[in-house]
Amino acid sequence: MKHNAKIGALAAFSVLLIAIFLFIKVGNNWDYVLPRRGLKVLAIVITGSAIAFSTVVFQTITNNRILTPSIMGLDSLYMLIQTFVIFIFGSTNLTVANKNINFVICVGLMVLFSGVLYKVLFKREGQNIYFLLLMGLILGTLFQSLSTFMQVLIDPNEFQIVQDKMFASFNNVNTDLLLIAIIAILGIAIYFSRFIKYLDVLSLGRDQAINLGVDYDYVVKRLLIVIAIFVSISTALVGPITFLGLLVVNVAHEFLKTYQHKYLIFGSVFISIIALVGGQLIVERVFTFSTTLSVIINFIGGVYFIYLLLRERKSW
Amino acid sequence: MVEVREVSKQYGNKSVVDNVSVKIEKGKITSFIGPNGAGKSTLLSMVSRLITKDTGEILIDNEEVGQCKSNDLAKKISILKQSNHINIRLTIKELVCFGRFPYSQGNLSEEDWKHVNEAITYMELEDIQDKYLDQLSGGQRQRAYIAMVIAQNTEYILLDEPLNNLDMKHSVQIMKVLRRLVDELGKTIIIVIHDINFASCYSDYIVALKDGKVVKEGPTDEIINSSILKDIYDMDIKIENINENKICVYFS
């Protein structure tokens, strides 16, 4: 009951923030303002939920509370694709300008990359999950270096466009893409729902999970694919934002103090919405668009991360 | 009955378990003994499907472990490893509830709660059942894990060094519980154990491994014998009869 009350409070606060976001200084132009703000909120809710959810699941699989799915290198791959396309075709090319094609290419390549990575690693059985993370980390660094290499070579004006993609932004989300993303994420969420009961047991670690009858490799493989798709969709939609996950999931842990995923997932999702909508409000009203949301999130997240590390060290 | 037939396991080029065949009788405590690196834990992990075998067959009640559905096996066989580091913060009761997962899939029925409470009572943990695992002493924590295994209510219970890091009092306590589980509830228990005197006093059957091979197996009385123990451990071990127990003296 206690947990339900907390989740309820979080939900209420999210709704309140969304309402403020939608109706603040509306003036007389309701027809013009509301659909635009509505779209933004929808994008925030979708990406926020996807990121929060995949981080919860990722931390459970890895049994580690300071990891995010970005360690698998998906963010870096996204940046590499963006840089590469502009490097080769230039920013005026239609493929780059057309957001739909860009989105499909990005999601496709990111999912393909994760698929190949898993395939190679899981072919030999008994592979440690940390080996997967290590490979992801190394490849991520490689992608990053390649991107940097191309970024220094391109025209400074083109670089501006690449730089624009480096930071997550909700300010110009494409309607068509949003619809595709929502359908894809909902579909996968429904597929995933049959694995949700295993999450609590997975947090006990591999050996206990197998002992308790979880088909570990089968379940973990599918969960990792779901994570890869969620991260790919949200990154392609708004930009690299996985760092947010670390922040919200840890806040959810601190706030709810439970191991049960039915609470943790909903808690993280609502906290994520609160952080994003609140952050976006600050960006729009306090900084009047002079900065982007991900700068604020990364700043707060970074400070919190350092706090976490210091506290972990003290408890040893 | 657990039947291991010609099972081998290699890590790289090193053969850890080499062509091992043993049969483990129902309703008994079977101890795996042997020096460090003999392959005892590896064998136990293979029987409980935590790691896969390279070759050979492992049959539990005449069914091959690799072919069974994982959830069905979880109702038949349970394993407790020597190090049980859990990253999440749980109370004893929550931990024991996890033992019912193969039956409940997370939604505990009245029947499940009955088993949970019985297991807690059996391990005498009622007073501290709402304490968190990280607040407990080593002995209490080990009892909590065993309570979880009891709640899982499997016919076969596999324990990898259950006395690791416990003092004498708690070790005896745990071994007595295991004995009761076999005598009263008819469980079949397989343990990996280093203290040869605990093996001698509490087990019915002993399998001695060395360098990945079975060097000797037989009823406890047969194995606790100076010349056989010398084969296993390469040291002279005197055996004294104290209160009808065979005690090995190897300290000097």
C-alpha cells in the first residue's frame, strides 16, 4: 500500500507538471499552442518512459546500479551515423534533411548492431554478461573516435548541424515519427509483459535465477533486445539521452526503497517524466531556450553520479 | 536418483571434471570431498545446470537435465552456492518468498505462504524474519538461505560448502538441520564439504574426488579410513573413535 501511495503521488505530480507545461501563458491562441505543446509532451512521455524502463531492466540484468544502456555504445553509434551521413552526403542532401528516412536508418542500424553484437557473444555459451558490456564499451569508444575524426574534417558549417544532434532536444519532434515510435514501443511493451515476472528473480543474480527455474539465457537475450530497440527509438527520436536513465532509476530506488519491479518501473517512468517536463519548463521559461534540456539533465545527473560514487565508497 | 554418467568439463585445455560417473541414492546425505581444485563444485554446478557439461549425461529421476524445462527442474532440485552475494536489499521473509517462485511465478498463494512460514519456523528465524540480510551475522544469513531452499520444497537439495565461514556452533546447527531434512522430510542432500569430520559424522555416503576424477566412493564407514584418505589428500590422517564417531586427526 505504501508503495502504491508513493507511485500515486509521483503520477499526480507528473500530471500536474504536464498541465502546467501545457497551459502556462497560453493566451488566446489555444488552437496554435496546444497541439504543439501536446506533441512535445507526448514525445517526452514516450522517450522518458522508454529510457527509464530500459535502464531499470538493464541494471537488473547486470546487477549493477551505476550502469546505463549507453555503455553498449548505442549513443555513440547514433552520433557516428549522423556524422557519417553528413560527412559523405553533406547537410543539404535529401536523405539527411528527410527526418523519416534518417529515423528509419538510425533505428535499423542500431538494432542491427545490437543484434550482431549479441549474436556473436551468445554463440559461445557461458559468456559473461560483463564481456558483452566490455565489447560495447570498446566499440562505443571506437565509434566516438571515428565521429570525432570526421567532425574535425568537415566544414565548420556542417559541424554546426552535427553538433545540433549531439544534444537531446524536444523542440522539434516530427509528428509522423512520433506516431511510428509510439506504435513500436507499445507493441514491444505488450510483447515484453510476459517477461515482467522474471525481473525480481533476475535481480538475485544468475545462479539464483536459474535455481528458481528461469530460463536465464532465453529471457536475458530477449530483454537485451527489447532494451536495444527502446534505446534506439528514443535516441533516434530526440537524441542521446540515456544518461537520464541513471538519474531517474537511482532516484526511484532511493524514493521507493523496494526491489519489486512493478513499483520500480512505474516509479522510474513517472520520475523520468517529471524530470523531463520539469527540465523542459526550465529550459523554456527560465533560460528561454538559451540551453538544451540534455545539458541540464547531464549537469544534475553528473552531480548525482558523483554523490553516488562517494556514498558507495563510504559504505565499504 | 541422480545419475552422473561419464561427465567431463574442460576450461580451456584444463580438464576440471574428467569422465566422472556416480550414482546418488535417494533419502541420503552424500558428501563430495577432496582437495581444492578437485572439481567438486564444478560437478555440483553441472548437476544443478548452473554450468553446462561438455560430454556425458546427468539424469535426475531418469530424465536428462539438459532436456528438462527449467521451471520443472526448479521444483525438483535446488542449489545453494558458497557465495551468495545479492545486490538488492531483502528481508529474510522476502528472500524465503523467492523460494516459492517456481510454483507461484511471483504471485504467492495461501499454499505458498504456508510453505514460507513453515520454512522460517523450521530454521528458527521467526524472531528476525523482518530483518534485512545485511544486518545478519554469517550464521543467520546462511540459515536464511537454507530456509529459502526449504521453501522451494525440492526433493534434491545441493549445497556448495554450506559451512563456509561459519563457526563451530553454527556449523553443527546447519548440519543437524540437514540431517533432520533427510530423516524427517525424506529429502536427498548432496553437499560439497571441506571439513572431513563433518562429512564423517553426518553423511551417509561419500564421494571422493581428486584432479577431476572419482578416486573412491562408498558408505561413510568405508571411506573414513587412513589408507583411503591418504590416497585422497596425500597426507597421513589418524582416525580415532570418539563417541561412536570416526574422527580424523590431521592437525599435526
